[in-house]
Amino acid sequence: MLILDGHGSHVTPDFINYCDSHRILLTIFPPHATHNLQPLDVVLFSPLAAAYSKELEDLLHRSQGLLNVQKSDFIRLFWAAYTSSFTVDNILSSFPATGVHPREPDVVLKRFKTPPPPPQRDTNSDFGEEIDSNSWRQVVGLFDVAVPDKSKVEAKQLKQLLHNYQIHNQLYRREIDELRNEITTKNSKKKEQKELKAAAAAHKKQITAEAKQLCEVARIARQKEREARAAQLAAARAQKEQDRVAATTKKSHDKQNTPKRKALSSQNPPTAERRRGAGAQSGDGIEPPPAKPLTKITTRGRIVKLPKKYDSPHLHQTSFKQIPLRRRVPKPLILRIHLMKFLFKRPPKVFN
């Protein structure tokens, strides 16, 4: 059996055919009757709405209307109302309260019957029990018993005075409760702020400790790197010193094993000039013919004589190729030749 309300979106021909094919019995409530016949509406939804309204009213009283109800407050208020109304006992009691299980139609019909009038209160009943000062009905009942003649002016004044006292007493109590709730709310907020500050301080302390730890790890790594570099440099210096000592030892050993040169004879052999001079002096007395003055052909084809400094017996006896370049060529031409040699010896420029 499936119990539904009579809304058109809930009951469609396809849905009815599906229930018939799967042997599901449909029970549809008449219009405007779900608040008396549906188990959820009778037992669960009504207490849920009342509990949520009470939570909302308590929140407004605690804040004295100074705080707005936000979306973030809904889940807290609704969850408190839901857990207080949707209990196992309430869910199970919803079926007998509507006469579904066990089947009892009189349970619903009794709600539409007019209740009988309450019995008259006995005037001789015991009023020694404690009376709630917030209940005006109890105060009026006590006044009616104590004052039999209510038509007197004094009785009316006394009743009005009691009513004023009762109203002021109720207002004072309500104000006291609101102030207590406000103090509780402020204390809870202070406690939350204190907890948040403590959590923030702990988080900051943790971050600082982690940063210090990272700095210490980095410092140790740098120290190890410096030590490794120093050890590397020391090893390189030691190797260099060993290589230097080995090279010095090898050089001294090679120097000791190198044979010494023989000493040159004190009598040098006569040079070619001496031999020539000696031959000329000790010859047959024939003198060489006088040398012709040196001439040079210029670039324009003219024949010019060289200066007298080139006119010497030594130059006459040697060829023109044996004359140094600075003596054969004028100085501007020598500078030009040196400049061309310098330019051709330079490495080529590489442009990026």
C-alpha cells in the first residue's frame, strides 16, 4: 500500500498503470485532509515546524533583535529542531495516531467532535499548592475563590492591581531571561574568539617553527657544501703541490743526466770576408774593378741613383737581395708593407 495526497503531479496515468502492474495499492487522501490523515503531517511535520519556530524565536530573543538571521544560521536551527522532532518514537507513533496501523477510523473522527464543557471547579478545593505567578488564569481563579462579591469597587481595584503586578512580574522575568541569554551569547562569542585567537597563535607558532626548521636544514646543507668545497680545494692544492714537487724532481734529475757541451776553441776560423780579404791581399796583386754606382728604376720608369750611404765596397761585393729591406725600399713604402702584413695577419671578424 502506498499512501499519497491528491496532487495532480503525484498521480498520473503512467504512475497508476505502473502500480497496477506491480501490485501496489494506492491510497489517495481527499483534498485538504492531509493535515489530519497523513502520518507525517499529523505527528512529525507539525512538531518540526513548532520546534523550528521555537529555535528561531530563541535566537531572536538571545540577540534582542540586534543580529540578523543569516543563511549560515539555518542549518544549526533546523538540525536542532529536526533531531528533537524526528525521533524513532514519533515516527512509530504516527501510524496509530492516524489510524493506519492498527486500523482505527475513530481516531480521526474524534478530532472533529466537540469536547464536553469542563466540570465546575469546587470552591472548597485545597489552594495550598504553589501557584505560578506567571499564569494569569490561576491568579484569577484564586481571586474568584477569595472574593465572593466581585461587584464591589474594591474587588475590581484589587483585581486590576493583581493584573498589573502579574504583567510587571512576567515582563521582569522575561527581561531577566533575555539578559541571561545575552550574557551567555556574549560569553560564547568571547570563548569562540579566544579559541580562534589561540588557534591562530598556534598556527603562527607552527609556521614559525617550520620556517626555523627549514632555515636550519638549509644552513646545514650550506655548511656541508662549504666543507665539501674546502675539502675539494685542499685536495686540489695538495695535488698541485705534488705535481710541482714531481716536476721539480724530474727537472733536476734531467739536468743531472744532460751531457755538458764541449768548450769552444779560442781560435775562431776566418770568416768569408777575411778569407776574401786575405785572398785579395795575398793574391796576385790584381785589384777588383771599381764598383758601379747603384741605381734604381722608379715606378714611372726613371733611373735614379741611390744615396751615397749605399755606395760602399761592402755593398758592391754583395748582391742587391742581401741589402736589408729598410735600405732598399724608402720608408713610406716600408710602412705600407708592414701595415698590409698586420692587416692580413689579423683574424677575421665574426658578427653575431
